[in-house]
Amino acid sequence: MTEATRAGRVRWTVLAMLFAVTVINYADRATLSLAAPFLSKDLGIDKLQLGIVFSAFGWSYVVAQIPGGWLLDRYGARRVYFAAIALWSLFTAMQGGVVWLSGATAISALFAFRFLVGFAEAPSFPGNARLVAAWFPAKERGTASAIFNAAQYFATVLFAPIMGLIIAGFGWPWVFVFMGALGMIASAVWLKVIFEPRRHPRLGQAELALIAEGGALVDPVEPTAKVPDGDMRRKLGILLGTRTLWGLYLGQFFINTLTYFFITWFPVYLVEERGLSVVKAGLFATVPALCGFAGGVLGGIFSDWLLRRGATLTIARKVPVVAGMLLALAILGCNYVDSNLMILLFMSLAFFGKGIGALGWAVMSDVAPRDCAGLSGGIFNMFGNISSIVTPIVIGLILKQTGSFDLVLSLVAASALAAALSYLFVVGKIGRLGEPA
């Protein structure tokens, strides 16, 4: 039995809760993409308008990152994240109500509800990173971050077939109602499971010592009632003036281009370009998603293995990212084959690679200054999710002009290459900012 096992496993229970709510988080983002082929016909939405509606989430999600990060630092992840889950679930359910509207009114309402979902979800990933930094020692942090990040793929594995069946059997509005209700249940469970380490009723002293001695932020800097003059300027100066962080911001932007293709336009690609039914598209999408999930978990395990074998933190984090992004270039193969089986193979390879390389949040947990972990995650997520605005609109514009996904898949591949180059040539040495190496 290892020391980590003897010490206790409360931290893994916390991670399981993060994984569960992140699965729901991404499933809520994907509801519109699965409903889109039918919703767009019912509401009379063309490709560019659909791309704009897809982007509504991104506009608010990006704008709310810095306030969301500040709220996490000020009031703690437990309370802020609970409110976020409850609110995004409510706004997800309300999207089903647009079925009673029509024309511009329906489009405006759908945009507004998606906008509110994005606003409510803003603290989620900075909250994940903050909790992982508080609960996990450095040697486990890559695995923990990869697991919660891999939930985005598991969301498709678990919910895409269910949503397809709901749409086929009951109509597209009910997927929004179903996911909203599930999120409300999750918000209640959250309060029973999540605490700061020193306040957790079931955490033993041995496990607390293990995570604290391993570099976890079990004692985050408590905010004062009055923020000192210049303190925010100092923090922003570090977070916006460090080359390594800019490399992470760029890398996350390009990695998220792949993410938002997958959770917005990929089901449309399967239904309209490849001629699959909505049920078959939901089942088809689970295979690349499973590969992305496996890659995500393996990328974190491999990174932590390198660290335990004596690699520097910089090498242990960069190698999986660069290798994974280069493997994601396999998506280009879809432009040169007609067989759905070959499409499945190339997509699966691409999303396996994307999963391996999605270690940005682990790196943020490694480098974020102790006194602004939430704000650091918020800025990182803000820059990374600008792609949630750009990607859906650019893809919609390409499709409206060309009527084909060929250029779209080339754009996605180019983004994977750009992510690899960002980590190779812009991200420097990885280590916590403001502390000795």
C-alpha cells in the first residue's frame, strides 16, 4: 500500500465531484449542437445565424472570467461554484421555451439564454483549477487536472446518445429541460461534498499533511475587507506581463478551437455532411469522445509519471502537450476519404491527441501565484475561450460561403499546430510565479 493510499482518499472524492459537474457543464454546452439540425429548421435559422447563436455562450463566458475569478478568490470555490451550477442549469432549461416563439424573437431569446448560460458557467474551470491546486500535491496535479478536463469528452460519451433519443422520441426542447433538471440535482450534492481542505469534516491529518507537504495550496491567502491600493494592478501586471503565461493563453485559445468545433459544429457535420440520423450521430460522436477522454486521462498520468521519473516540471508538462497536438493533425485525413469508418478513425485519432495535449489547466495550477489563483484561472480561461466566440462564427461563415466542411477541418488542424508551437516557442520555464524555483 502506497503512502498516498494510506493517507486517505478524500481528495479523490472531491475530484469525482469536479468531474461530475464538469460532465454536466459540457453536456449543457452541447445541448444546442445536437438540437441544432431540427431547431434551425423549426425556427428558420441559417448557418451564419446558427453560428452567431452558438457564439452567444462565448461572449458572456469570456467577459465574466475576470469577475468570476475575483469572486472565487473573495468568497471561495464552494459557494461561488454552487451558485454557478444552479444558475446555468436554470438558464439551460429555459432554452426549451423558445419552441413557443418564432422568427427574430426566437433567435433573440435563444441567444439571450445561451448568453446567460455562459455568464453563469464562467467560474467553473477557474474553480476546478483552484480546488485542484488546494487539494492535490504537485506529483498528482497533472492527473487530477487531466481527469476533470477529460470530462468534456465523457459528457459526449454519456449524454450524446441520451440526447439523441430524447430528441427523436420527445422533441428537441426536452433535452434542455432534462439537462437543466440534472444540474439542479448536482448543485444540491455539491454542498455535501465540497469544502476547503482544512474545513472538510472527513479529511484526516495524514492526508492533509500529504497534500500540504506536496505543495498544495491548503492555506490560500485570505482576502482582506479592503484591497490595498495597487494590489490589483500588481497582480494584473504579473498575469499580463509574463511570457510563459502568454504562451499558455495562446495555446489554450488554439486548443479550445478544437473543443468548440467538437461541441458546436461536429454533430451538424455528421448529420448534414455525412448524412447520419440524429440518433446515429449521437452514437457516432461517442467514439471520438471516448478517445478524447482516454487521451485526456493518459496525458495527465504520463505527465506525472515523467515528473516522478525525474523530469523537470517544464519537460513533464510540455512533452504531452506538443505530442498530443501534433497527433491531432490527423483530423485533416477526413478531407480525403469518403468512408464513415475512416472518418471515425481520423476523428478518433485527432481527439485522442487533443485529449493528451489538454494540460493547460494543470500548468495553470503549477504557475498561478498563491494570492490570486482564482484570478489567474479566470484570465487564462478568458483568453482561451475567445475561441468560443470566434470559432462558431468563423465556421458558420465558411459553411455559408462554401457549403463544405473541408476548409473548416483545415482550420481546426492549423489550430492544433499553432497550439504545439505556442508551447514549444513561447511558454518558457514552468514554476509557480513569485516563488523561488
